[in-house]
Amino acid sequence: MTRILILGGTTEASVLARALAAEGKDAVFSYAGRTDGPVTQPLPTRVGGFGGVSGLVAYLRAESIRAVVDATHPFAAQMSRNAVEACGLAGVPLLALERPSWVAGNDDNWSHVPSVDAAVRALPDSPARVFLAIGKQNLAGFAAKPHHYLLRLVDAPEAPPLPDCTVILARGPFDADADKALMLQHNISHIVAKNAGGAGAEAKLIAARALGLPVILIDRPTLPAREVVASVAEVMRWLAHADLGV
Ligand code: 3Y8
Ligand code: NAP
């Protein structure tokens, strides 16, 4: 039996973990340790960074990992880059499980920006009430625009992350009706989001469409070339491949 490493932290990673556990596969699930008390997985789970590329190579060798599935979030670019390099050095097959980007429909009022800084610049200069649903790692730059920000975070911040903000604590996946009620309750005029794709973060886009609100959508970072699939079923087929022997 050959050990599989799942780089997790997304809805799809959790679905994959359940499929592997159901088949009794020898797999280990990995979280970065970004949040307090992450969702419990049905697989042995490790939490925390590996220590860069060299740390990951050492882990792959020490744990006799024979296949890696990168099921991290599209914005977890550093982890994905490290996985490509480390698996290349260690000679371990790597597959990425990645959900497609969201694509605007006729009723959507989206503007696409290449970065968080560009999202700040895309906000109006006149006062606005902005639902900033991009987590806590990229908030500081928004202080440049004196808007009221509604922040949705997983864990309580030590101090208010922005001068004029309301913080709500919630862990997705989220619901469109609840997000619509939230936007009405806070009189939101703009939404800023990452083009995460998937269903877990889509609720706010569906709510914005229903309310006719503009969305500033941040493009995904570019990642190195690697084999990518978009479904758990394709991952299971890849893992069953003869030369992986898992
Ligand atoms: C630690 C594991 C599962 C996974 C669920 C998905 C869905 C809910 C939607 C909004 C957007 C945001 C954020 C978000 C979503 C899923 C998925 C997804 C967005 C957990 C989790 C970890 C993280 C890390 C966290 C980041 C933050 C981003 C919040 C667990 C809940 C905004 C991304 O406080 C922090 O430091 C949070 C940091 C990275 C982005 C950021 O830069 O701040 N995710 N999210 C993982 C680890 O330690 O390895 O705690 O249980 C997982 C999920 N978050 O099993 O069902 O698959 O996308 N996560 C974004 O999309 O913009 C919330 O509020 O509408
Ligand atoms: P990142 O910036 O790409 O990674 C920074 C460092 O965190 C990595 O170099 C690695 O540390 C460690 N790391 C990241 N993911 C890891 C994992 N699954 N297991 C072990 N170590 C990991 O990552 P991020 O954007 O902060 O995301 C962190 C976690 O949150 C990931 O699991 C991701 O799937 C999840 N997530 C992120 C977002 C988002 O918007 N970024 C959204 C939803 C979920 P070392 O170099 O020390 O190995």
C-alpha cells in the first residue's frame, strides 16, 4: 500500500478525503494551520507548514509518500509552487485538484482586477459600504480608501483590521439567501472577492447578482505548469493508475 499526501484546505479536498477514507486508502491530510480548529477530516491529519521546498522533500521521503494531490485553494500559490518543485526533486507524482474560475453571467456586474492592490484602486473615491470577503491576510491596503468595510473572517482578529469596519466570524461554505440578507442588513454597495471558484464561496456572488450589486473580482495568481483535474472522480482514477500502485 502506498501513502498519498493530500494538501487540503478546500471543500474539494474534504470531499476527496471522504472518498479516500471510504476506500481505505493510506492517505494523510495536510492543513497549513491558518485557522483555529479546522474541520476534522476522516484521515490522519497533519497541521502546519513543511518548511519550504526542502522541508516538503524531507517529508515526502520520511513518510514514503508515493503520490501528492494538491487540493489547496487557487490562491494558495506558494504551497502549489512548492509542491511542483518538491515533487520534481523527490520524483513523486503530483496532481492538482482545482475548481474552474467563476465566469460572469448576463445579470452579473463584475469587474476583474489582477491583484488585491488593484481591487483597492477599483473601489470608488466617494464613500461606499464594502463587503470584503477575502479573509484576513490581505486587508491592510484597504485602509487607503475611507469606506465602511464588512469583514467576514474565520477567526477573531486581535484588533480591528481596518479603521471603519464591522467584523463577522463565520466559516463557509455559505448560503446565497443568508449572504443576501447580510448585504441588505449592512446596506452593502460593493463586494470584493477572490475568483476562488467552487461552491463554497459562491454564495456572495449569487446574492450580489440578486441585489444588482457590483463585484470586484480578484484574478487568481499564475501557477507553474502541472497536471490538473477538476473532479474527485478524476483524482481517484489517477490514483488507481497502475504505476502509482496506491
Ligand atoms: C485553513 C479549513 C471545507 C473547506 C471550506 C472553499 C470553501 C469554505 C469560502 C467568504 C469567503 C476565504 C477564506 C474561504 C472559503 C471554504 C473552505 C473556504 C473564503 C477554511 C480552512 C482554512 C481556511 C483558510 C482561510 C484563509 C482565507 C480563506 C476565509 C478550516 C475554513 C476568504 C478565501 O483567518 C485566516 O487566516 C483565514 C485564511 C486562507 C483567505 C485569506 O487569505 O485570509 N481560507 N479556510 C486551511 C489550512 O489551515 O490549511 O478551518 O476548516 C477552508 C475553507 N475556506 O473543508 O469545507 O473550498 O473555498 N476561506 C476566498 O475564497 O476568498 C471565505 O467569506 O465569502
Ligand atoms: P500559501 O500562501 O500558498 O502558503 C504559505 C505557506 O503555508 C506554504 O509555503 C506552506 O508552508 C504553508 N501551507 C499552505 N497550505 C498548506 C497545507 N495545505 N499544508 C501544509 N502547509 C501549507 O497558503 P494560503 O493561501 O495561506 O492558504 C493556507 C491554507 O488555507 C491552504 O490549506 C489553503 O488551501 C487554505 N485556503 C486558502 C484560501 C486563500 O484564499 N488563500 C482560501 C481557502 C482555503 P511551508 O512553506 O512551511 O511548507
